Amino acid sequence: MPSFDFFNYQNNELFCEQVKVKDIIEKVKTPAYVYSKNSILKHFNEIRDAFAEASPLICFSVKSNSNLSICKILADAGAGFDVVSGGELYRVLKLGVSPDKIVFAGVGKTSEEIKYALENDIFMFNVESQSELANIDRIASDLNKTARIALRINPDIDPNTHVKTTTGKKENKFGIDFVIAEQIIKDIKNYRNIDLKGIHVHLGSPIYEPEPYVLALEKVNKFLQEVLDDKDKQRIEYINIGGGYCISYTGEKVKRPLAFATEIIPVVKKLGCKVIMEPGRFIVGNAGILVSRVTYTKVSSWGKKYIICDAAMNDLVRPSIYEAFHRVWPVNTDVPMPEVEMSYKVQSARLNQQRDMSDELELVDIAGPVCESSDVLAKERWFPKVKEGDLIAIFSAGAYGFTMSSTYNTRPRTCEILVDGGNISTIRRRETYEDLIAGEEEFLNER
């Protein structure tokens, strides 16, 4: 069977590093997120080594996975952090991360968040509008501080990713177009408590080719050459090239960081700036799985089959809102997983040439219990026959999995488990019913 970094099948059983996933679940129940520490470190080191020539500050994108223990692993490995809210900033400061390794992104930073960041002397704000810049300047003046900023440029580049995760096209809410950016740079002296240190460009995620990065950075370089005089060029010390590097969700081969670095670094050298990066998905995406248990199997009179499991869209929302594809396979099975899993029509045509499908696989929807038709984790998949009580693994769930989960349908959020070699640690306990009403119960009798 194919291997997913530190998740692999041995003797028909799924392991995370040296531990049987089945043994983990016997202790913590389902649903459960399970992460591999050494997979996280492997991916962080791979992207750091690939871009080593540029000596980047690698700021892990906290929104992709904000668990304190995950962030601590990366902090201990030397990572900085990209935060997009006051809450994310609070998390990384709680770990003792040096503020000079924190950048604050996001299109709608509130005055309270800006004040909190300035009071903690973070490294840099990625500024997304003239009004935000004016607000940061005002708050910094009130605090008698100087705010370091990078202008986030919207280069109007299509990264050929999902419409809901693209951020660098002119119709997106993110960033500043070149015309307005030029005016800000010309007027920067009017912002007395602002230190313009860099330019920020983030195009979206996941991005499968280096060309969009190259095109965006070439446009930025041309822009800076045209609008900056020699003194201004010295001021622009940093180029933040964002994140968005792809992972393989289906088992297909994708370009690794070195392929991106080979194309990106020559353009960065033209800019003559220090480099900041904001990867998230590449580091943690394939370092985590969501494990669920089959609750029921259900067959309609016309032959449609459903596997109803105890994980749902509130646990992993990506398939529902992004039509995202995640590989799913039983935790214990003697049926090999296809090396590459495609749409069921393509897969059916290939598999039908190899074997009788009815012997091993059946066409199913894998769905959760939430009262929404969109609560389908995997649609029309050829899947090994399973029965009630069997465990299934949803792969590539380490990024934008738990961090986007909710308590919709008043379902407690699941636990998170970390595996390091043969050691298992709970890094977030499962919520209880009591947790779900803790913020409400005290007000019941006050009405």
C-alpha cells in the first residue's frame, strides 16, 4: 500500500510512526485527530533546506493548525509564526515565542488586535489597505511606538487554485493594487509612526506550480524599480513571499519545495531583500489524519450505499465548503489502497480492467451524522467492504482540519493526539457536553 510520510500500512494495519492506529483509538475513542511529530519536522526541514540559499524566516501559518503542542514543535525547530488574529497571537506568545519572529496578516485587524500586537512589539504587520495603515499609525502614536509594516500587494495573478482559497486576484478582498501601493509609498512620510520595511505577496493555497509565484514576484520587482528611488530601495528590506505550497491529497506526485525554490530564488535575488515565508499546509497537511468509526451502513432500494461514520462536517469541513478531496481507507484491511485515487469514473474504468470490483470494493458515499446534505466526507468512492464498528482513516487532515472545526449540531469537538516514535500524547482533550454550555449556563436564570 502507498505510504503517507509517517502513516503506512504494515501487515494490513495502519500505523502512525511506530504505533498502530487501532491501539491509539482503543484509548481515546473516535473521532480523533492523530498527528505524527516526525512528519511535521520532516516537512519543516524540507522547506527550510529547499530555500536555504535565501536564508528565510519561515513563519508557520498558525491558521492551518493552531494546536499549542504543534506550534511548540515548530518553535523549538526555529520557526517564526504568521498570525491572522489576536487569538492566534495570544497562542504563540503563550509559548514564549520571541515577538521578533511574528508577522501579523489579515485584511480586518481590529484596533484592539493592533494595540495588543504593538504592546508586544511584534516583528511586522502585513498591511492590506490605506485605512488599516492610518489606523496602525494612529494607535502606534498613542502608544509612542513605531510599527514595522510590509505592504501586502495584490498582483492580480491567478494561482489556479480553488476559487475560495485564491487571494491574489484583483477581485479578491486581499491586498493593495499597484496604483494605491505607489501612492502609499510616496506618502509614507506622512505616517509618522510607521516604518515601511517590506512587501508581502500571498496568492492563495494550494498552489501546484511555481509559475504564479514567479510571475507575481516579477511584477513586484518591476513595480519597485519604477517607483522607488535609491533611498526608498534601502528601506524595503524584506520580501514576504507568502505560502500556499501544495501537498498531495490523492496520491499523485506533486512538486516539492525544491522545485519551487529553484524557480523563486532567482527572482528574490533580483529584489535584493531578505525573505520571509508563511507555509502552513505543506508542513502539517499530510502529518495528520482523522480517524472515525462506522456507525451504520445504509443501502437504498435503488442500490445507493452509504457508510455513516461518527466524524462529520463539523470535524472536517473542507469537503463541504471546498469540495475538497481526502483519501479515505479502512484502518484495518487486506485490500490495497490505489497508488493514486481519482474521480470514481476514471478509477472505475481502470479498476474494471484489473479485477471484478464486486469482490473487494463497492461504490459508496462516506457521510457523517450532521443534519446537512453537505455532510459527505467522501462522495462516490470505490471502497473496501466495511461493517458497523470498523475504523476508517481520513488522510491529509493535518491542515485546516481541527482548526476549522466547530460544535455545529452541538457536537463536542474531538481530541487531538500526537505520536512521536512509539509515544502517544493527548495534546487536546475531547470536549464534553458540559464544555458546550459552559459559556451559557450561568446566564440561564438572569433573564
